Amino acid sequence: MTVNASLNPALVNWTGHQGLPRFEAIKDEDFAPAFEAAFASHEAEIDAIASNPEPASFENTVVALEIAGDELSRVSALFWTKAGAHTNEVIQALERDIAPKMSRHYSKIGTNPALFSRIDTLWEKRERLGLDLEATRVLERHWKGFVKSGAKLPKPEQDRLAAINETLAGLGAKFGQNVLADEKNWTLLLAREEELGGLSDFLRDAMAAVARDRGEDGKYAVTLSRSIIEPFLTFSENRELREQAFRAWTARGENGGETDNRGIIAETLVLRAEKAKLLGYENYAALKLDDTMAKTPEAVNGLLMQVWEKAVARAGEEEADLAELIAAEGRNHEVMPWDWRHYAEKLRAKKFSFSESELKPYLQLEKIIDACFDVARRLFGITATEKKGIAAYHPDVRVFEIRDASGKLLALFLGDYFARSSKRSGAWMSSFQSQHKLKLKNGAIGEIPIVYNVCNFAKPADGKPALLSIDDARTLFHEFGHALHGMLSNVTYPSVSGTGVSRDFVELPSQLYEHWLTVPQILREYAVHYRTGEPMPQALLDKVLAARTFNSGFATVEFTSSALVDMAYHTAENISDPMALEAATLDKIGLPNSIVMRHRSPHFLHVFSGDGYSAGYYSYMWSEVLDADAFAAFEETGDPFDPAMAEKLKSHIYSVGGAIDPEDAYKAFRGKLPSPDAMLQKKGLAA
């Protein structure tokens, strides 16, 4: 690749191990000039496509667009990885600058009249072009992308839409940075034994390690990282400290001052509503759902409310059980949100005769990573080999080669597992490079996927193993399911590669993969005690499996309330006070006082830090309907690794990306679309 003189070549010529970037050769200061050069290069490529004197063809227009902007894609992939997983003040300042510039750049492309004319011409005669199904899907995606960028609007409306998108990009970047700042700046330091009552040695070790990293050796730090705060709320016997920590956790983005996100939410919702109207949609939810399986807000709310009614009833039964425990301890208080996890853990120990602390010694991070890889081997015939000593974007990041059954290199996988103050909360999958088979400008044919997972598990003290909760282990499987969706991709065009599917289908491969964590033969082999190496006793394994639906009312209410508020935000008109709408929505559906939303609005990163899951948080439940039914297909064979079913799963779900319609993909695998019954059964909420 010819490199602009202002570009650090390492940003775009990836000459590291098997085509990895040479991360160690890239400095934060390299990104600003690199973006400017990459924007200019991409713009020149776009102008060349738009002004091509030859009549528009699929090859000279759509394929040309598919491979254009390679420099910008590479610089962007490296930059946004750092912005999410290892940021600092330099990166954050540039993020606030680049996000609106990126939006402006793509708005200009999306409203280029000569370019859209070529795409529109192809779209109008698509049935006469002799395109296969995948190519037709790619053309449709480009055409719809231009229309939603305002290509059909008059110039004044195009300019307004571009301005809205630019502002929204800046607001999203700031929202995420504010949440990270609140998480980074809050710590509860403990030192006295009475403050540590109920906390396991594992949790104490993790808290001590965090305190030590923050210059407080000999103390124990409670942070707002989920891998610390949730076990603290679960096991701490000190109700006052639980309340203090819980209130800080749920107040992220709502503390006043520079990091308060309430004003950003209000401005974001107004602009999104205006954008939808400009594009001819009734509301923003209708715009976002137009190209999904759900199709309409009514369909989304129909599923959510069907589940809500069952979940809130179950949560009421669960709360009554917790209240009995509280009374049995001689305490005189209602079940409050900072009590629920604590007493639910006690109730689980009472009902199933095991606790999270009893389970954790058997869930070593290293073994659960091995389990993830082994399930993929059993299902899809692929193997993972760690390559030591290869530099990545942080010293904790690990590099693996993924090969198929013949030994051919299929993908590169990077695992970034531990929490740190420079990383935003949560867990996610993304990629540096997507699989495709097109001929590139350098003559190469296609590219292998380079995929990474980011998690936020508590980092253990030196010399001690990282131990996971069962929820952590599910998260690991979930994110690796996403990674497999990217790594098993076998399509021609990059825009439909891997996870390039509708938002309410993208969670199917990840949520489905979670099921194999609790397959008994996997737990027997990989759930082994970190000291003795002994497998989890059959009696404990049986208890874990019996407790799979325990506390499901609470978990489902937490999620569904968040999804319903998301939909309310994006279907309501004239929202003057988003926090009042949040409260009114929760009051209308009857959220119990003992439970809060899984993500309160001021730190609802899925919805307000960028556009990814806005009017789309429901997607996890929509995909859950699919994943419960999909795993039932394996259960019906009597073999969780049935080879024929695994081949169908790979061929129709994991490898096809967005090359075919998701409904058609699912029906090709299962023969039919599912009802919510299997999902409700899985949650223990069936009638």
C-alpha cells in the first residue's frame, strides 16, 4: 500500500505476526495526522468512483465502494480499539474531535449525487444484473445506506441531516467518556475487618490488588467495575456500605458537573427524533427497526410486555422469599436494591445448598478460555493456539491463531480479559479486519478476520489464578460466540461479513454459544479446582444445573425494564425531561421498588454512547427467542455436539454473515421460525 508521507506506515501496513498491526510502532500522536491523510485518500477514491465515465456496473461501483477506504478502516480500527479498551487524555481529546469529523466525512459520501445516481441506477435494474443473492443483498445495503444518509432529500435537508449526525457523534463520544470518568474517579477504600465481613478471600485479593495499583497498599478497594461491585453487593454483610456502593454505581453519569449525562440524553433524543422525521419515519424507533427482524416498535413492545408480565410476577415471589430471610435475621427493613443480590445469594445457598463462593474455585479463567476453544473444536473443527511474546495494544492482551481442521489459518483472535481504569466497562467483540474474498488494490485476494474480545474480569494478585463467577463465565462464552461469528465468516463482500447482520440477529451466535458452558461434559472437564485439579463434584454440578433459573424474575425485570425505557425514549414525542419519562415508564409498567434498571439512562452506554443499540436493546431478548429454540435443536438429537446439526449451524448461521436474510438463514437451519415458548421455558417463566 502506498503510504502518505504524513502517515506512520505501521498504521496502515500491517506487517506484524500473520498480518497483525505492529502495535509497538504506533504512538498516540500518530493518529491525528493519519486520520486527515486517510480522510483525503478515501475522498479521492470516492470521487474516482463517482466520476467514472463508464456506465455504472456492479463491479465499478459497488465492488469499488466495498474495497475503498482501506487506509481509513485500518486507522479507525486501531484508534477505536484504544478509545474503548486503553484510553488516555490524548486519545479522549482526539475522540471528541474525530467522532464528528468521521460523521461529516460519511455524510458527504452518503449525499454525493453522482455516486448515488450510479447506485440508484443499479438498484432500479437489479433484477436484470444477473447478481447472486449475496451481491443483491450488498447492493440493497448500499442503496438503503445512501437513502438513510439523505441522498434523496433536497440540499437544505441534507445539510441539516449531516449537521445532526455530526452533533450526535460528538454527544455519543462525550457520553461514554463521562461514564468512564465517573467509574474511574469513584473508589471506596476499606481497611477494617468489620468492613470486610462476608467477603471471600478471592474478592479480598482482587480488591487488594486494585487498591495496590492505586497506591493504597494494605487497603481494599471497591470500584464500579462490574467484576468488583457485583460480588461486593452479593457478599458484603455491611448494609450501609452496600447502599453506599450501590448508589454510586447507579448514579454514574448523574452526579452533576462536567460528567453529568442528563443534558446529553435530552439533546440526543431531540436530534434523533428530528432525524427520523427528516427521513420520513414516524419516530426514531421506526427508523432503526426498518431493516430488522422485528420490523416495528409494536412487535418489539409486544414481546417485551409478554415477558414482562411473567417476569414481574416471578420477581414478586422472589422478593417475598428474600423478605422472609431478612425477617429471620431479626432485621426490620424492606428489600431494597442494595439488598437483593446479598439475600438472593443466601437464598440460593439455602435452596440449593451451594454458594457462589463455593463454585468460584472451579471456574478458573484459563480453564474457561480452554473450554470456549474446545467447544468450538467439537462443533466446528477449529483449534486455537496461543502465540506468546507478540505485542498488542496492552500487555494484558493475548494473541491466538485460529486454524481449521486442515491446519489452514482461519483467523487471528485477541483476548483482553482484565479490568483497568483505561478501559470502559462491559464486554464486547470487535475486529481489526473482516473476512472477505475481494481482490484488493495491492493484488491480494481477500483477508482473514482479526477479531478481539474485551472483558472486565478482576485481575488477580501476582501468582494467583483469575477466578470467575458463573455470570463471568457466561460472559466469556457470549463474547467468544460473537468472535466465532466473525472468524467463521465465509462471504465474498466485507459489508456483509461476520457480524454485519441486523441488530436483533447479531446476538443469536453469542447467546446460543452460552448454552455450551453448562453442558455437563464441558463442566466436568474444565470446571476443576484451582488448587487440587479435581473436577467439580457431581453433586455440586447437579446443584448448579438445578439452579439455572434461580432469580430469573429479578434478572429478567432488570433487563426488560431497560429495553422498555429504550423503546419509550425513541417512540415518544416532544420529550422535555428524559428522566421524568424514565420514571413515568417504570411507574406505568410497575417496576418493583426493590429492583432498578440494569442500565439507568445516564450510563446506558448501549443506547447513548453512539448509535449501536438505540431502539435496539430489546435485541438480546429477540435473539434469546432464537437461541433457546436453536439449542433445543441439539437437545432433540440427544447430543449437544451432534455433527450434522453443528454443520447446519455453521453453514446457515455462523458463516453466512448478512449474505442472506436472517429469517431465511434461521429457517434454513431450523426449518421454521420460533415462538417465545422455548425462551420462556429456559428462563423458568413458562406457564
